Amino acid sequence: MTLDNRSTSQRRNLTDEALIQEVLESFSHAESPRFQAIMQALIRHLHDFLREVNLTECEWHQAITFLTNTGQISTEKRQEFILLSDTLGASMQVIGMNNKKADGATEATVFGPFYVKDSPHYQNGDDIANGAPGDPCFVEGSVCALDGSPIPGALIEIWQADEDGLYDVQKPSLSAAAARGQLLTDAEGRFYFRTVSPEPYPIPSDGPVGDLLRAARRSPMRPAHIHFRIQAAGYETVTTHVFKAGDPYIDSDAVFGVKDSLIAQFHRVEHGHAPDGTRLSEPFWTMQYDFVLMPSATHER
Ligand code: BEZ
Ligand code: FE
């Protein structure tokens, strides 16, 4: 009997295999072919998984409780499902599939939960730390196209953790953005700003995802990095990080986001003249990174 001529009155006494076929068939009249394909693949993999591990009823209830807790701890400011996706490698898988880059173009990595829209506007040369604690760090670089031509006026959004390993949004006492901001590349496609040196930090582990990591004896740590999101008319937006070379967690990132091409040297200077011309008696860092954007799909260049 084909799926199409099976009547609903026969949806009973289903054996394991017939059950799967019946569930698949229940999605066969969906209006959207894409929705149908996604749901049917999901059903096939879900049932294969259930049968492969021979899931017990107790384990099924545990899974339901885990997902319920994941939803219940999520708020506008805390997205535990994104954290779950990140720690299962699903975020990097989706990013990898959807951001195929030409050789030389800056690679994308996880967005993370700490991005804030409409961050403060700065000029090149400004200090975006705005009081965030940490060693001063002078960042400079450029944004250019695949052929090396500079991209003036590219919008660069920056956010990072401070020396406490915390983002401003994780510090309830802070009322203003810190170690976060946006600026534009100059006429030569260059950007430069002062911030604080980023430190490694644990992803939030006080919820169900933390329980999952502990059950797996996995570290919640991410290597030190600065987040960048770069947009320019006619180019694909890239959301990425620049990681600090030599970080102890560079090869054990809790969310699998590190790429060789995104690792940069952060140079430590004991004291002396900083790139902005000031003289510092304390240690500071410098870091240089050049971003390369892909032309947008709708924009032939
Ligand atoms: C972050 O880099 O901000 C981040 C990414 C994934 C999960 C948690 C934090
Ligand atoms: Fe981060």
C-alpha cells in the first residue's frame, strides 16, 4: 500500500516501523515543500535516534524536563537555547554551511548572546572601554574587498569581555555600555580604537546548559576574543571574533568557534609610547587585524 491511499481509519495498531511511516505521512500535505522536507527529515532522524539508544521512559522524561528548564530560564536577556545550540556545535555547523567564503575572506564564527543593537557611536582613535577594567589595548586594522581595495565607511560593531571575563550586560550595576561600540572605517578603509585586553571567560553555566557541561565533564571556558560585526553596502555582513594567540583555551573553546584565520597576536608592551601617541607607565597591548569582505550575492563587483 502506498502512503497516499492509506486512510486515516488505518492509523492504529502501528508497529514501530509503521508508526514512523504514519508520522512522515502526516506531514505530506504541508503547504510549504521546504517545511515538509525539514519535518520529515527531523522525524526520521528523531526516531532513528530513539531506537539507536533504546531510550527509556525515564530518560525521555529527563529530556522533556531539560528542554522545559531551558525554555523557562530564557528571557529577553538570556537565550539558553542559543547557548545549547552553541555548545552542541549546531551554531557553528549552520554558520559553516551558510557562510562559505572565498579564499582570503574573513571567516564567520558564533554570534553569542552578548550582542546589543545600537551600541554607542565612536570615532577612530576613541577609547571604547568606557571604564571597563583591564590593561589598555590598542586595536587597528582595515576592511577591504577580496581584490584588496579598501572599503571606506564600513560599519564596525565591537563587543568584548573585560578583565573580569564579563560583558557589560552581565554587570547589573553598570548603566552604560562598556567595551562595546561602533565606528566607521576612514577614507582608506582603516579603523583604530582603544579598548581593554580581552580575557578568557566561562559561558553562563548556572542553567541547564551548565548542568549538561558538568555531566559531560566539559569546560565552559572560551578563549579570549573580541567580537566584530562588519557591514558595508555591496558586501556580505560578517559576524566574527578575533582570538588572542596563545590563549590557554584556544584549542578547547566550549562553543567550537575558533578558526586559525581568526587568531591574532596581541603584543604586550611593558610601558612606553602607545599607538595613539600617549605615554603609558602601565603595561598595554596592541593588536592588528585586517578584515576582508565578500561581495554580496546580489551585487556583482
Ligand atoms: C560569546 O562569545 O560571547 C559567546 C558565544 C557563545 C556562547 C556564549 C558566549
Ligand atoms: Fe564572547
